[in-house]
Amino acid sequence: MNIKGCIFDLDGVIVDTAKYHYIAWCKIAMDLGFEFTRLDNERLKGVSRMQSLNILLDIGGIETDEKTKEKLAKEKNDLYKTYVEKLTPEDILPGAKEFLIQVRENNIGIALGSASKNATTILEKLDIINLFDVIIDGNLVQKAKPDPEIFLRGASGLNILPENSIVFEDAEAGIEAALSAGMKCVGIGDPQQLFKAHLVVSGLDKLSVGLLYNIN
């Protein structure tokens, strides 16, 4: 494979902010009068804020108007941002920064492809924003994963073809998006859950650029 670009999801790949999303959604659910479990939270991986809210409301059996939905989504994001503001470089997942540096040293482009609308803030807090050539986040796309839009825009931003791109994802929806884009995909997490990926590892600390060239 002629690797010209690596496109990284953010949550669960570079940093674990999923716990903050979960805490914030739990608070919203509690205020609405129902429990939101960790199992429920699995359905929210890799999808947009409004889609996540719709899933949460469906779990709670709640129907409401668009104005209320916008209010709830803002409340959730405000809660989440209070946690994000406390992030430091110490919160980067093991091996993530080292792998990004290794990719850059091999003259391979680096893009972020994250549904998060707070991605830039998070990268700044982690002090790694300078390692990214392109940042495509939830503010720049219309369609959420598993639609391939976010990764196709990442490849376009790097000025490379999809077939020369490798995506790094921790969610099934992200894996589907990468495959739909015609890209190779490395799953970060559980092999049983991410079995459609070309390669699955527990974290970026288990990878080297050399391993990427062995992906078929």
C-alpha cells in the first residue's frame, strides 16, 4: 500500500473523552427522569451530538420539539466543555503522541476526522494541534458516520486519494465510514466489535509505521 495520509478519530483513539460525554448524557437523562446506562452509551459512539440526543430520547421514550432538542443539546455540550477545559497533555492515550510524531517523520500527512465539535479545543489542551495538517470536525460536515463524508474530506484536505489513506477508529460506525470511503482502516479496541477493520490493536502504542505497510 502506498500510504500518503493517516486520518485519526479523536475520542477513544487519541484521548479518552468518552467518559465525559457519558457523564454529561447521564445528567441530561437524569433531569428527564430516566437512567442512561453504559450499555446505552455504546450506541452513541461515533455519531453526532443531535443523533446522540435522539437516541437518548428514544431510550427514555420521550418525544419533544426541535427547540427543546436544541436546548438539551446545548446543555449537554456546556456540561461536556466544563470537563474538557480541565484536559492536559497528560490525558493523551498511551503511545498516541509518539505514533503521530512517527507518522510525521515518515512524511505521511495527518488529518483528524472527528464528529466532535470541540476537537480543536481538545487538541490545543493536549498540546498536539501542531501535529495535524488538516482538522475535519463536526462543524465542517453535514453527514455523521457511518457516512464517509468526514474521511473523504480529510483525504481531500491532505490532497490524497482515498485508497492512499488509513483511518484509525474505535467505533463501528467509524469503521463502516472508512470502508465506505474506500480506505484501509485500523480499529482501536475490541477485535470482536471492530472485526471489519483491516487490523485491530488495543491502542496506538501497539503500532509502528512499518506495520501499516503490511495491511492488505
